[in-house]
Amino acid sequence: MVAVIVVAVVAVLALVTQAGVWLAQRAHPAQGKMVGVTGGALHVVDLGPRDAAGLPIVMLHGASSNLEVMRQPVGERLARDRRVILIDRPGHGWSTRDRLEDSTPEVQGRMIGEALAKLGVDRAVFVVHSWAGALGTRIALDHPQSVAGLVMLAPVAYPWPGGVGRYNRIVTTPVIGPLLAHTITLPLGLLLKAAWLLGGFAWAGFWMHALSAGAAASMILAVMSRAALGHTGRPLRVAPPLAWSYLLLAAAATLRVF
């Protein structure tokens, strides 16, 4: 009897998950185009003028997210006068990958490079966030000729003290991980999202987030300026007066948006 109940609960959770996925896909259809690459297809959104002065900006999101994280607020702001290319990493958002083994920074970097080549982009400034910090570093090492500048936002680029959390170990366990992903993850996320939103968007966090967006946009433009002048071989050092200028620019950008 217990076994029957467990199977029934798992079946219901699986149906709820599939229904949730279907609704999410209808509510958030692909906004860009699919670019076929070896090992999958990448969803790419190309913003801003194609003939803009300066190098294109390629923005790569972190773990458990998609390109929309990079679109707002920084991506659309930069796209006012720059070409900005947003990419769903393989296996995220609307991008696909043929093999689970193709999850490494090396393989993802190769797939992204192939997609950019098909878009006619041979050199760009890369803006990477969170897990994509490791990806951006790998791209810079493997394809230095393609990276004019690298802007890293809260990057995962160094050994992680203490290792990953227990959840990460569980979801990567064979059989158990896929079972959780197709049954409990989505319903549990829906139940907990209110608490997460309140914690992530409290008023203090909101304004810090807005200010960080302005600062990030300013830093990206600074790196692009250095790249255009060919000054990409040395770390970016900002003198105190210039640092204050960046802070003021970030504040002005924030006030203009809000």
C-alpha cells in the first residue's frame, strides 16, 4: 500500500512539473534565434545597432538561469548604442545540448565561439556573471584572439572554499537527480518563491541592485574603451578621482532608469 501511495505521489508531481514546464514555455517563448553548433543549438538574442561603433558585447549568464538575467537591467541599457549579444548557455533557457557531458566550460566555450563565428563576430568584450566566470576565463585562455576584454560580475573563477552545497551533490546523483528534477523541483520552487523574492528584493537590496547595475554598465564601457585603444594586456587600475567619477556615473544611470 505504501509503495502504491509513493508511486502515485511521484506520478502526480511529475504531471504537475510537466504542466508547469508547458505553461512556462508558453508564457516565455524564445525571443531570439537558434544557432546550430556542434553538440546542440544555442538561443541567441541580438540587441542594439549592428553597425554600432566599438566592439560587440557578449553577455553570459550564470547557473540556474538564462539570458534574461543579463538583458535587464544592464544588457538593454548597453544596447542603446552598442551591439549586445545575449546567449542562453548550453542546456539553459532555450539552448540545447546533445550530451550531458558537454557541460564543461571548455565545451561550452567552443560552442559559444562557433555560434559567434556564424554571427560574424570574431572579437568582442565578454561580460560574465557567476558560474560564467569560469566559462569566460576558459574562453579567454582558449581563444585569446576573440576576447578584447573580460568583465566579471561576482564570478566563480577560483577554488570554492568548503565545496558546493548538499543540494548540488544530490541533484547530480545518478537516478536521484533526474527524478527530483522531473518531480519536486518545480512545485517546491513555486512554494518557496515568495520567501525568496522577499529576501532578494527588500528595499535596501533593491537600491543596491540598481546601483550595482549602473556601476556594472560603467565598468563595461570602461573595458570597451581600453579594448578599442588596444590596452588589454594590463589590469584595469582606476585612480581615485576617476573612481569617484564612475560612482557618480553609476548613480546618474540609476536615477535615470528609476
